[in-house]
Amino acid sequence: MQITPDITIADWELSESFMRASGPGGQNVNKVSSAVELRFEAERSPHLPAAVKRRLQRLAGRRWTKEGAVVIQVSEERSQARNREIARTRLADLIRRAAEKPKNRIKTRVSLGQKRKRVEAKKQRGNLKALRGPVED
């Protein structure tokens, strides 16, 4: 499965299991296993760089298991094939997002003029509030 030009996932890294889905489907829902659970062994994957694995773990959240696998469950459609397709697409999107390097934050400073402006505004506000006191004879 091609994710990015650099990242390709082999079939042995993916395992799918099928189960009965709840929801719409009529009598068919009781006899056909249309829900899909896609499991990707991310921690053992030789195709993912370590940085991508760390970002994938953070992005996956609850879908990341203790064994280092990403588990995606889909039971939206009545068709098993369509659910498989959705699960694979979600996994690919998740890995694509993890593959993007976050931009380094550039620290900026508040200019001296802005600091002076802020202090001056506070002084003006303080003076205005001081004038609100009781009137003396």
C-alpha cells in the first residue's frame, strides 16, 4: 500500500478481521460480518522512520495499543468491501499526517515600542479610574 513517495506498507504488516456490525442492514446484519477491524503493526514496521512512529503514536491516541499497533474499526457501510476501503483510507491518512514534519517555532520578541505603548495605555486607564473616586470639597 503506497502512502507517500517514501513510505510503502507491506501486506504482512496489515491484518484484517471481520465481525458483525450493529446498525442498519435489516436481517442481513445478523448473518453477514461487514464490520472491519484493520490492525497495522506500526512499532515493528521497517518502512516507518522512528520520528514518524512517534508522531503516529501521538496522532492515533486510543487507537494505539500497548503492543505498538494501530487498530482502526469501521462499520459505517453495509458492504464489507466498502468498510475495508474506508479503513485503509483512514490508516493511509493517519500515516500521511504523521509523516509531515512539524514546523519549528521561531521565537519572537515583543518590540520595545509595543511594551511602552502597553504601559502608557495602562497608565492612562489607571488615571481615568483614579478620577472616578469621591469628589472632595
